Amino acid sequence: MLVGYARTSTVEQEAGFEAQLAMLRAEGIEKVFSEQTSSVGRRDQLEAALDFIREGDTFVVTKLDRLARSVANLIDIVRRVEAKQARLRILDMGLDTQSPTGRLMLNIIGSVGQFEREIMLERQREGIAKAKAEGKYRGRKPTARAKIGEVKALMAGGVGASEIARRLGISRSSVYGVLDHEAGANGLEQVK
């Protein structure tokens, strides 16, 4: 049986998601597992697909980066597929783990992909450090502090911290953090 897997990181990547599904259908995939989740998040459908495959099946993905997070993750997935006496195909690379050459190429390409990702993250860190040094980077604006006025107004209206957190979409500890920060800024006794 041909078993496919498609993934995008976000719901906004609908075109890429549909393209993956179309490629899998064009290959004659009989069963498709798909999800829209970050590669670092839980990938329940990938787990379901790996549990589903049986001896003689071919597990098919459109691209390597839709499947594995790192070389170690790739090796683990390949081991799981091969332990079930199934094989892995990656369409855009024309790779198939049925052959020793396919397995070798998969490991080499996976290593290069991980290297590229690490270089990109290093450049990103360098860019952030440079922007900070030039005073151009301040990071993400704290969500709770942006809602100080709303927190204070709700608290003054007698609304409890848990309800304020629910209404504003912030954590209860953030409510207390905002109140503590305001109390400290005004020289008042901190809220407990």
C-alpha cells in the first residue's frame, strides 16, 4: 500500500498544503495522513502514519523538510519505517530507501539540510545581535504589559485575576506581574 504524509507549519500555508496533497494523489497514494502543525510541535498524524504502515508498504512524502526535523529525527523515522519492512520515498528528490544508494543519498541530503538550517539560525542570531548593538532591535513587545490599562481597569472594577486573564488572553501570573510592576513603579506595596 502507498501511504502518504503531508504537513505545513501553519494554516496560512494552504497553497503549499494543497500542492502536497495533489502530488500525493497524483502518485496514487491510497491513504493520506495530513496535518498543519509546526515541525517542532507534536505531529500526531506523522505518528499515526508510522503506526499504520505495514510490511511491503511505501511511506511517501513530497519533501524531506515536511518529514524530519534533523538528521537524528530522519534516521529515527527511517529506522521505524524499515523495522516494519516498509520503505520511504521522497518525491521531489526521487529518493527511495529500498536501495543502498537511496539510503546513502537520504543521509547525505539530510545532513546538508541540517547544516543549512544551523547556518541560517546562526546568521539570524548574528543579525539580532547587530540590530541590538545599533539600538534597532527591541524584541517582541510583552503581551501582558501592552494590556496594563485594561488589567488595571478590570481590577479596579472588582474583577479577579483569573477572570482578567481569561478575558484578556494572558496568564494569571502575567496579571499579577503587571500589577506588581505597576505597584513597584508607583512606589506602592506589591500585590500578593
